[in-house]
Amino acid sequence: MSVAPSAPPIEAHGLRKAYRGRPAVDGIDLLVRPGEIYGFLGPNGAGKTTTMRMLLGLIRPDAGAIRLFGRDPHGDERAARARVAGIIEEPRLYTYLSGRRNLKLLASYDRAGVGPEVIEEALEMVELRDRAGDRVSDYSQGMRQRLGVAACLVRRPQLLLLDEPANGLDPAGIRFLRRLLRDLSARGVTVFLSSHLLAEVQELCERVAIVTAGRIAYEGSLDELRARAGRRYRLTADDRPRAEAICAMTDGISDLSVSHEQIEFAVAGDGALLRLTRSLAEADVVIQALVPEQLTLERVFFELTERPSVEDPVMA
């Protein structure tokens, strides 16, 4: 029975998973739209791999619901995974066989089955056709990653889940991966991309979820993320202690820090910066420099993921 075209590729509500009583995933909700490259971002140990294993039906959640194109990967496994492929952590390959033989063998395990033309097409897409006859033991790490992606493409998926796919790739390999994923997205394939590499996500994704300690700290567009974080400034004044005290007392000025005689702070709300400059002038504090600081995704990422927690859970 076919699934309604409107069913989202990934929909998850309240996912939870604990190991030895300690939470690895603690109430994650996800909604991934058709054809997008969705970034699942977080530091190592945040619960990304555990979440992906649950999405693919490799482990069962302790609580929560998952739907892939409207199907439950744990209750209706064959139908749910029919249009899905993925790599968790690293590709599992037979190193004593050639790249082409690996794909033929993997395709033979798949109930869907494909012809040799599909295998050649997948090798062409990952630019391995010229080396397809070589043993995988002779492949570089980057080539093995690409062969793993080819193994996914042999299934002709409409949803592709990739866990840290840039691991082991050199800059040229990362550029190739970006081109490939953009091409797949243009063809209508939905890509769920897990990574701790900020540049990788920033180059490919419009929407992201940032996960820390098994929970989602942010979900939305990158532009919204930057806007939500607000603006930051650096102030240099002739009387730094008095300037710092005035900053601390000014409404709308927060998150003060001092570095190399500069005062860094966040500005929230209209008029806060004007109130601060007026207060400094009234106190005869001379402003030597007041410079806006460029907000980067990296800074926002660490602000969200480095918040202290009572206890760091053990993550998979």
C-alpha cells in the first residue's frame, strides 16, 4: 500500500533512550520536509548517533513515536525502510572485495533488488567508476566513505541519513560531498545530515536542529538562529572599571566579559546602545572604540551547547 505523498520523510515526537539508567536521548522532536538537506548538529556525545539509530529502526526508543513517510520503522519495518538508506558512523564494507563487487553483494541482500546499470550509475555519481575494480583495502578513507554513499544510492532512496559523512575526507572530498548532496536534493531526495562540523552544515543546510545532552536546544533556520542570538559589541574606554559598571547597570546590556581591556557585551531591545552611550558621556567616560562584533554560527553553537548541566549523560 502506498503512502500519501504529503507524509513527511521524518517525523518524530518525544524520542527517549537511556543506557544504564542515564539518558542518551531525552525528548527529541523532529519534522523534516521533503527534498531538504536538514542539519542535525551537536558536539560529539550529544545523542546524534543514538537518534539516527532509532530513526533507522536499528534500536528501539524507550518512549516516543517515529514515522518515515508515515510508516513506523519499528512496527512496519519493511514498508518504512523501502525508500530509506543511511550510513551510521562509518560504512561497513568487505575490504577484500572490489568496490563494484561490494555493491553487487549488498544489492543482492536487498529485497528490492537492482540491475547492474543502477550500480554503475551509483559508482559514476560518487566518481569511483575508474577504481570500481580495485579492492576496497586499497581505497583511501575518503574513497571508502564515497563507496558507502554509493551503497546507499543503489537503493534509489528518497530519504538519505548520513552520520558524520565528512569524517576522514580531505578538503577536495568535502567539496565533492557538498556537490553530491546538493545534486541529490535537487532531484528530490531528502538528506538528514548529522555533523559536529559547523562549516559543513552552514554550507549545505537551511534548517537545523542543534542537540546537546540529548535534547534539542534549537530548531529552525540558520538565519533565525543568528537573529535570535542578538547583537554583540566591543567597547574600549579611558576608564574601563567605570565603563564596566555603567554597562552592568544599563537596561538591555547583558553578558559582559572583559578581554584585553575591552568590554564585550550583548545588546537586546531598541535603544539600549543609545542609553549606554549617554550614560557613559554623563559620567565623563570617554569612548575610544565601540565596534559591533560579527556573530558567527560557531559562537551561537557553543553558546547553545556549552551551557552547564547538572550531570553529563553518557551518549552513544
